[in-house]
Amino acid sequence: MEEKTKKRPNVLLLLSDQQRYDTIGAAGFPHMHTPNLDRLAGEGVLFEQCHSTNPVCMACRHDLLTGRPGRDHGYYTNLEEKPIDNYDTPTLPRIFSENGYRTAAVGKMHFFPAREHHGFGEMYLMEELPKRRQDDQYLQYLKEKGLGDIQNQHGVRPLLYHVPQNSVQKLEDHGTMWVADRSIQWLEENGEEPFFLMCGFIQPHPPWNIPKELDGLYREAVIPEPVPRSRMPMDGNEPNPWFGDWDSREQKEAIRKAYYTAVSMVDMAVGKILDTLREKGLLDNTLIIFTSDHGEMLQDKGYYSKELAYEGSVRVPLLLRYPKRLAGGRKIGGFVDSFDLLPTCLDVCGLAYPDGELRGESLFRLAEKNDREFQFSSSGLGYRRWVMCRNDRYKYVFHYNGGYEELYDMRDDGGEEHNLAEEKEGRIRNTVCRLRREALLYEQECGPEGNIRNGDFVPVPYEPYHGSIRGKFHYWANFQMQKFYEGERAGRLIQEIRHASDNPEKSGVALTALFNAESWQKDFQARFREYTGRELTPEEIDLLFEKAAEEAME
């Protein structure tokens, strides 16, 4: 190997899932226990205004890896179970592979099909909802460890979603630690050659299945209160159990602390990987990027989850370390987003993008001079779609659902509680018109075909959401309990649900109240029947529902 090749920079992309911008201690949030990310921020650069270009897993990951919007790759939501629209679309791993780099993906990628490599030379997958054991190295690992019967490897999902849970696995076998350990193994075997390594963590995406070893990590922490409830009309602003509105303050606090604990677990895993780079003498020749695909509302404005234009959903952490180009310890406030990661990686390695122009720019340039006036984001299709445009003071959002509009003064109303879109005052109307015009231009270039007609948005008839996506309890099924009609193993699911809730500090009444909700019981039993081919037994019903009722009375 030539000396020139040996000295080519490496790239390590660390991608957490559903991590808010305000979850790193060094970013100014002292309630967070993130020593390794704090160290990374101190040695590198922290971008304070990084936005997800599409705050939902699958779509944003394709934005990030292609540097292009949904108009080019075809992903706008999490529901598009189809291959990428154009296989010729250049991707980060494909560009690196074609230029002589060793490339690997470890952990969650969220591609379809699962092993669609997009140019990665090697893939060691741990998918959130694996459909086939043979496609998922983490499932194979659990089987080898004698844990192959676990139905909920990443926490109990069917409707038990934003509820703190006990992990079935010990910390050493948790998926978060597996990503770190498998990445370290790959680095030990391949680190002497130029590499592009992408590590995808599932946490802090719910469910938050916390290993016993981390119980109490935030027990004494004083954590921020959520932004008060002010949901959009289509979601309903009246108290609603599906949004957890009737949970006690203690229950809501336990949920937020579980989320923060999941972030800290990712921090531990990142620390292990960075220590390996340091020990191997690779640290300073490796561009290290830590970010997330989108955030988590975490009760702000009465919401959970993502797929919203509000700060908790659309803003994400972004740390960059490469001391050969950027001095450490800086915080940078200009707008950056998911589209900027691909050009940044190519820039540091001296590689050219092979197919036209990109929306994003290298973060190395933006760190020195950022003249972006507007920041954009968008998500969804049909009545669920919205487009956001903001400047340094105001944020505008257009919803195709009934043409609903939002405008927030981000300087005076950082919690986005007071919608100014219908204000008649001239300055506000001018702001709405200007940001709306920019949002239209963005949508015309990046959004689905047909959404703009005669130079304006084409709204769809108003339709309420009923809280099924942005609420506390999701409907996403646990696909690992595949339609193999494994009736004999299905009892394991019931045991895991009880195990998940067997810790009052984490769950307590939050779960027992859920078990007693008639709508939840009916839906759970229907899903159980669909995925197992049998009915719940009287004993299982008693274990889940009647026992829960007794606990609620105590």
C-alpha cells in the first residue's frame, strides 16, 4: 500500500436515533450525563442549530446518505417499504467504496430491503423491527448467547411505547453496547486501511428498555419541565389519555428520565468506540461526526414522538471532530442540516461528488462562514405533509391538512406556544408572506410532484389525526413476532410485558392504567391473535389485565 493511501483520512459517522438537540451536557444542558459526548464537543465543534431535513427515521437517513431530498430518492415517510427510486443515486458508502475505502455499516440503518447495501462493503445489522433473523446480526448474537427466544429485543413495542421499561438483556448484551462492540471488532480488523464506518444506534428511540445496571442514573437529577400543552387543531388540544395528558407529574418525569438514561447509554457506547480510536492512534486522522436523524417531542406542547416541525422534533445535536481542519471547543450557531454531512465527508477526504450539485455544503466552510438566511425541513405525504421555513427569528410551517399555518417568534417564544400566523399586524403578515414564499420554492424543488399548482400550495381536505402517531402509545407492531404462528412461544411476550413493567420507579401506574384501557386491551388482543395464530389464555388475560387492576387499587 502506498504511503499516500495510508494517510488518507478516515470517517466515522455516529448516528443515534430520535435524539433531541438539548441532550448533551456540553451544549448547555447540565442535567445530562454525557461525559463522552462532552469530551467530543470539547475536542471538536458543536453546531447549535442543526436541523433534520425530514424528522422521521427512514426519510432523513436517505437525505443524509445521498445528500439529496425525497424528490430524488423517493422517501418522505417511514411507510415507504420500497427500494430507493434510483439505484444510480450516489451515496456516501458507494462513493467511498469506489475510491478504495473499506466501508461498513453497524447497527440500525433502516434500509429497504434490510440488506440493501447502498454501497457498504460490509453490513452488521441491528434493525429496530427485524423481519428475518438471517438478516440481523444482533438477533444471531442473541441466539448464540442463549437469548434467542426474546420477542422484544429492543423493548416491548405493541402499544407499550413511551413507557419506561426494564430491559430483558443485561447492559453487556443490550443492542446499544452490541453496536459499540461490533464496531470495535471491525476497527481492530480493518482500522489500518482508510475506512468509512457508520454506527447506527437505536436508542434513544422508544421503547426505552433500560438495563438494570443503569437504574437510578437520573434519580436525583433536576430535569427541565416540558413546554405546556398547545397542540394543533388536527391533534386536538383537549386532555386525551392517548397523549398521556392525565399522567401524574411523577409519571411524566419518570418518562423523561428514562429517555435521558437511553441517551446516556448511547454516550457510553460512543466512549468505547472513541477510546479504541485513541488507543490505535487513529483519532486525529479520523473525521468523527455525531448526530441524530431527528428528535423526540418528549411531552413538549403535549406531544410525544417526531414528524413535527417543532424544536424538540426537528433540531438535533451535531458534533464534529477533525483537529487538522478545525480547532476544538467551539460552538457555532448558524443553520446547518442533514444535507451537509455528505459534502463534509467528501471534502475532508478530497473526493468529488460524481453527479451534479448538492443542496448541502461542507461543514468546514460553514464553520468559518455561514451566510444561510433560511433553514428548511419537511415531512410526510398527503394530509400528513408539512413544510417549514425559518430565519433567525421566525419559524413558518404550512400544513397540507386543511391549509393550516403556523408562525412562531423564536426569539420571544422559544417554546412555540403562541401561533402568530393569523395576526393581522403588517409586520407579521409580511413575515408570513416572505417565509411562505421561500417554503414554496423549497417544496417545488424538493417535495413530491404535484404539491404546487399555479405557484401555490395545494392543500387537502381537513382530517383529524386522533393522536395515533404523535401520542404516547404507537400502533407499530413488533414484527419480530413474525406471522409464523409461534403460539407456543407467544407466552414469552406476556412474560416480557410484565418484566418490562416490574419496576414502580420506571413504570408503575403508567402501565397498569394502560392495561385497563378498554381500547388498548382490544387492540392488543387483536394484534396478539394476528401475530401468534391463537387467543390469549385466561391465565394470560389475568396476568395482564386483572392483575393490573388489582395493582391500580393498591
